[in-house]
Amino acid sequence: VKSVMDNGKVTLDDIYISVKTSRKFHESRLDPIVKTWFKLAKKQTYFFTDGDDDKLNETTEGHVINTHCGHTKTRPHLSCKMGTEFDTYLASGKKWWCRFDDDNYVNPPRMVHLVNGYNWTQDICIGKLSVPLFATYYHGHIEKYKFAHGGAGCCISRPLALKMKPWCGREKLVVTTRETHMNDDCALGFIITNRLKIYITITDLLHSTREKLKNLNPDTLHEQVSLGQALGNTVNLNKVKSSKIFNHDVDPTRFMTLHCFLFPTADICKT
Ligand code: UDP
């Protein structure tokens, strides 16, 4: 029975979801997340930040982790944070690690559907490829690598994560980003595609703010796994029939209106 179950479909509970954030973004970026998609993955999602926030800790029922990594947008601080996400994922024992930035709307049922297209017992990294091919100096050699853009999110299977350990924990990722002169998302790609020689599984269902989000076909919104948001770059919901349309001052990210389109029965959609 066990082997049959192991080959079966994974559920949300088999996924550890981490979101990288910073204290300065708790109000502007985490509030819209906590009000929307977090409610569909409350038990599985953890926020990795750099400062304490009792209020957020209460609303998320203790799912805020202060990494004490430092609060700047520098490689040592950001890679310490991602390395801490990695360590905490490994400790969770889950089958998949899906990680996102704090400007992402994530559709949890679609994320489950996405990972179920692959076998979690193999070495899999599902992401949105950033650039065709990159090269860097590492230990005196030119090394080529590819990477999945961190701003779009990615999902990594447990066997692959275990193989990434020599380069990827809280301390090790800081070293890797320093030695490769790379940001944390590039470093993940370097570890996977260069050190471990594993291809990134490319999907078109993850969307960062590098894309012009208003150009995304509204008919495909219900299929997407992640959607970014930034000032002046949000999904275009003018043509969709959301069960509740919030105006831009209460919903600048458009996450609430999007959420009521995708999940019309959610609490926030009731008038
Ligand atoms: N971030 C952080 N500390 C900072 C700045 C950014 O932890 O000082 C995180 C932020 O919360 C987000 C990710 O890094 O999850 C990317 O940040 P942002 O979207 O602002 O930058 P971009 O992707 O536009 O370079």
C-alpha cells in the first residue's frame, strides 16, 4: 500500500511554501497576501523576514520567521534569508519546496496541479527561465549556468534539494553568492544547472514583474500559478467578472479583486 501511495498525487500538505520578505514590506506587500491566497495555504506557508511583527505573527498564526539576516537588499542578507528558507524546508520533511517573493499572488490549487505534472521523487526544479544562458567566474574557471527568475517563484523536489545542500544552507548560500558574484536566485540556478547538471523544467505559469502583466490574456488567469505586482504593473482585471471589484486605493496590488475573481466565495468577497 505504501508504494502505491508514494506514487500517488501530492496534495497541498506535501508542499512547503516560503515567501521572502522584509519588515519594510509587511504592510504594503504582505497585507494583500494574508487577506487573499495565504488563506488557502495557511498551514503550508511561512514568511521569512528580518524584523519582528507581533500583529502579523498573530494574523498568520505564528507563520512569520525572523531570520535575523539583516534588512538590506544586499547579497549576504538576501542569500542568508533564502538559505534559511532552504534549511527550514529541509527540516519540514515535505516533498516539494515552492518559494516566492512577497510581490507574488500564488494560486495554491494551481500550484498543486503544476507539481503533480512531475514526479517528486526525481530531481526537479520547475521555474520560469530568466535568460537563455549565463556565465560566471567560479574558483578560477568560467562556468555556464541557467536560472529560474526568483521573482516568478519556483518549485524544487526534495531529492534535488538534498543534493543542493553543499552549496545552499543559511551559511553556505552566502558563500556561494559571494564566490559566484551572483544574486540568490541566480545562485540556486548555478547550483542546480552547473554543479548538479540538472535541467530546469520550464513553465509558463509563473509570472514576475519583469513581464508586462497587463498583457496577460485574462482568459488564462485561472490557470496561472503565480502573478507579480508592482506600481504600474498589475494584472488587467477590467474585462473579467470578479465577484467583487475593489477600487485601487483599497486594492492597489489588485490581489483582492483577482482573488474574488478566482475564488468568488472567499470571505473578503462578501459585501
Ligand atoms: N527583499 C528583501 N530585502 C530588501 C529588499 C527586497 O528581503 O531589502 C526581498 C523582497 O521582499 C522580495 C525580493 O527580495 O521578496 C525581491 O525584492 P523586490 O521585488 O523589491 O525587487 P526586484 O525583484 O524588483 O529586484
